[in-house]
Amino acid sequence: MSGKLESKAARRSLMRNGWIVLLRPRIALMVALMAMLGASLAGQPGGWTRYLEAALYVVLVTGSASVFNQVFERETDGLMKRTAHRPLVTGELSVPAVVAYGVVLGVAGVVPMALRFNLLAALLLVVTFVAYVAVYTPLKRVSTLNTVIGAIPGAAPPLLGYVAMAGEVGPWAWCLFAVLFAWQFPHFMAIAFLYRDDYALAGHRMLADAESGPGVAGRQALLYALAIIPVSLMPFLGHVAGPVYGFGALALGVMYLIPATVFALRETRQRARLLMWSSLVYLPGLFALILVDRWLRTQMG
């Protein structure tokens, strides 16, 4: 029993380590899974070891982007409750050390991606980094368009994994990119509504803030929840996925649409939380559908 408690304590300590916190572990895990899924759909030999390697390089570069985002936002992070614990805010880590860390992560992701996979994947990694750090991050204090810009690198991991394996952007890569792009809006509208006071303190321009007026976040969430249904059906309609995926994606889309509609009708914290949790069910559910449908199609020849 004591061994289990010590193990849990060790894991908690690791997750609280400043260098790990900078990587945003939950987001890093999600990025890895999305990149691996994209790699697996490219139809190239290599197996899961190769997919995992491609995902690692994607995670390293997105981790670098996260690090530089926190370098540039360390002052505003200190104004928000949800980010006040970050190591640059608390002084646990110094700016020069964190900058060096970010550079090492970025180089460790881009260079092997070019050498071990292909130049296109490495170039897209660089574009993703620049879009997040040099465009999205400063835009947060200038325009509510930051949500749209931020959704582009946010949707990139499966496309990057696919391109790493295939050397080109194929149908599944575009489909997954489009689904993730649309998925982020209801998800982030819910989060932005829940933390709108925090964002206002930091001077971030969000659609859910008071200046945008009531109902804007809800309408945006509903619009993209509606859009995700036809977007998610593209693989089925394009004959790259079967009926198991098609009917499952439709059901998941309706499941996502219902809380978005409820939130749009009246914006409350309870409804925003419901929408946020629905978004966290939708994405792994869709990914599971893709894998199950692919396995079934393989078994059927």
C-alpha cells in the first residue's frame, strides 16, 4: 500500500515539475494521439513505432510553441488565476533558461522530422510554430480573431502526422484538420465564457467577454457545432470511411450540437461546462470510430 502511495506521490511531483508544466502535459498527450492517428491513416508501412516517432517530433515542436507562448505571456499569466501557477510567473524558472529550453525542443523536433521523414512535414511544423507564437499569441491582446488564427495550429497535429508518413496532404489529413478546426470553437467558447473574467484581467480579447455582448459566444458555438456535422461526414461521403464511421460521426455530431444549442439559447456557467465536457467526449469518440471503422474495413477486405 505504501508503495502505491509513494508511486502516486512521485507522479504528482513529476507533473508539478516546472519543465513538465511548461509543456502542458494534457495538451501534449492529446497532440501525440492526434499526430499518431494522422500517421496511421496515411497508408504507409512502418507500424506504430514509426507513428510514435513522428508524433514525438510533433509534440516537441508544439511543446516549444507552448514554452515561447508562456515566455511572451508571463506578465499577463500572472494576472489570471488559471495560469498564476506557471513556473515563469512564480519565478521557479528563469526566462533565459526557458528560452533555451524552447529552442532545444524546437530544433529537436524540426531537424529529425526533416531527416527521418520529409522536408514538407518539417516545413509545416515550422509554419505551425510561427502561426502559434508569432501570430496567435500577440493577437490575443489585439483582436477577437485570435480564436480563428489559434484554431489553425490547433488543428494541425493529425495533418502533420499524416504528412510525415505520406510526404503529402491526403484526404484523411484534410478531413481531420477540418474536423479539429470546427471542434475547437464550441470547446473554446465554453472555456472562454467560464474564464471570461480572467481573460479580461489579462487584457485578452475574447468573443465571450463583455465587450462582444451577450450571446456571441453561444452563437459561435452553435454555428461551428452545426458545421462539424457535414465536415465530419466528409470521409464517409468521400468513400474513405465506411458506414460505421458515417453513422457514428452523425450521432456524435448531434450529441455535440445539443449542448451547443442549449448554451446558445442561454449562456450560463452550468451550460458552458456541459458544452465543454461534451467536447471532451466528442473528440476521442470520433477517433475511436475512425480506428474501429478502419479495422472492420480491413477485416472485410
